[in-house]
Amino acid sequence: MTNANLHDSYFRDWISQPGVLADYLRYYLPLHIVTLIDPDTAIIEQGSFVDDELRQQLTDVLCTVKLRDGGDVFIYCLLEHKSYPDLWVAFQVLRYMVHIWQRQVQNGVTRLTPIIPMGLYHGERQWHIPTQFAALFGQLGAQVGFVPQFDYWLTDLSQMSDEQIQGQIITRVGLLGMKYSRNPQANEILVRVMGLLRGIGDRKLAQGQLIRLLKYVTSVSNNWERADVQTAIAAAEPDPNLQEVMMSNFTKELIERGVLIGRNEGILIGEQRGLQIGEQRGLQIGEQRGIQATIARLIERKLGPLQAKERERIAELNEQQQLLLADALVDGLLNSYSELVKHLALFH
């Protein structure tokens, strides 16, 4: 999955959680708009208006919300995936607004629904580009006239302190996850953020957000270690038994990711973690060594340094045997180095 798809999936899953969309509109639209609408009536519309060629950098969500005095408006949310500001966002927003209205015309409406465009940016640099569409024309646009006049409302997470990020816990945790996803110290910062999830009474909802955020940030950044994940889970989940279950399940997923990288990309996962092989032979080597490196890493984190003799034995195992060994590690069947040695002997 590409980083763009990771941002897309995370944002859509997060904003679909109970109360999050209403929270997002309530706290991240300008006040004069919030006074006109009833955020609790917001409903996400199906579909996307982003062009295929731009889907790698943008995610969009369209919702309908009722006005307090009657009638509806559209709120069009555009998430910018890139780590730097994009000059052409206003132009892209206009294109998508026209697509939305075109759909209404095709459905036979006699009056168009107003659209309030809002952007969410979580890049590393400050957003310094004007949010007015007319700014794309420079001074000449004002002189000539007849240029569409509209703004989009931008939330720039890079310029907001953690205290300025408001809403219920799941809303704040979701936005903080996006804010720090690319930060080199994310594995340290987000442990504190995930600790906020202890304040959610609905534990199933809290656990869902925890796993959602962990999948997202550990995929975006390579800085996460097994110990970091374990600390994050302990910070968010007070029940030690559930901590163990969640850690076991998440470790299995990490193993599957390692296998998937080897199988699909044909790369070595070792110290350099990414030397491309290519062709069928490369795919086979990448898959096999990807499994070996993942298992070796799990062993060293759980049982200590892997000795040369056991490392050689693991390298001699076939793929099925290696996966069985990984399952034994994840399922807690190997809790000492001597148990590892005995288990490896079973394969010979």
C-alpha cells in the first residue's frame, strides 16, 4: 500500500467513526459557518470526485449537513497528502465543486446546493499559499474581472499546537496522528497521544482507534520498533490481558507485512532493508530473506541476540518451517533461548 493510500484509508476510517465528522465540522470550520449549520446532522456522501491522476496526493470526503434555518449545504473536505503546499489546490477544489454541481444538474435539480470547501493539511512545511481562487491570476485577475471568487477554509496541522487541536478524544487523537505521522520522533510523541485513549469509555471504540493509528503510523514511518508498539499499547489500554492479545495480533500483522514486502517487491529486508532484486529469482530471494530477517528481528527483541548457529539453522528452514517458527514466537510458545534451540531441533 502506498503512503497516499495509507493516508486515504486512515482519514476515511477515522472520520467515519461515531461523532468524529460532527466534531470536525464543529471545531474546524469558521465560526460564522458553524452558527448556520447543525453539525450533528452531517452525513457522508458516497463516492469521490478526485481525478485518478491526483488520487496519489488528495483524499476527498463530501458530506451533506442541514442548516439550522432549514435546507442543506454540502461540505467538501479535501485532505492534502503531500508534505509541502500545493499551489493548485484552489483550482482543484473548483473542478471538484463543478463535478458535484454537475451531478445535481444530471439528477434534475432546479437549484444548486451551496458548497463549503475545507482543506486539511498535515505536511511538514507551513502552508503559505493564498486560499483565494482569484490569487491564481495575480493582479491581472482583479483588473480584468469576471474571475470566480471563492475561498477554501484551510486547517494547517503543522502550525497548530497540540492544545489547539480540539474535539472529543477520538477526534483529537486522529488529528494528532496525522500531525506527527512523518515526524522522526513519532514513536516517542505518539505514545503520549495514544495514552489519551484511556479516557474513552467505549473501550471497543478506543481499541479500534488505537489499532487504526498504529497501522497508519508504523506504515508511514520506519522508526517504530516492537518495544515502541508495546509501550503505545500499554499507554492506551489499561487491561494487561488485552494488551497482550493486541500486541500478539499486531505482531502477526508486522510479520505478514515483512513477508508481503519480500513477495511483492523482491527486496531484501536486512540491514539495508530494501535492495531491489527484480525478476522471478529476485522475488523468491526477497520473499525468503524477508521472512528470515523478520523472524531474526522478532527473536532478538524477545529473547536476546541471535547466535550464529541458530541464525544458520533459520536460514536452512524452508518457507513453511519459517512461518511455523514465527507463529510459535507470536503465540508465546518460545519464552527462552533454550526453548528456541529445542524448537529449531524439531525441524532437523
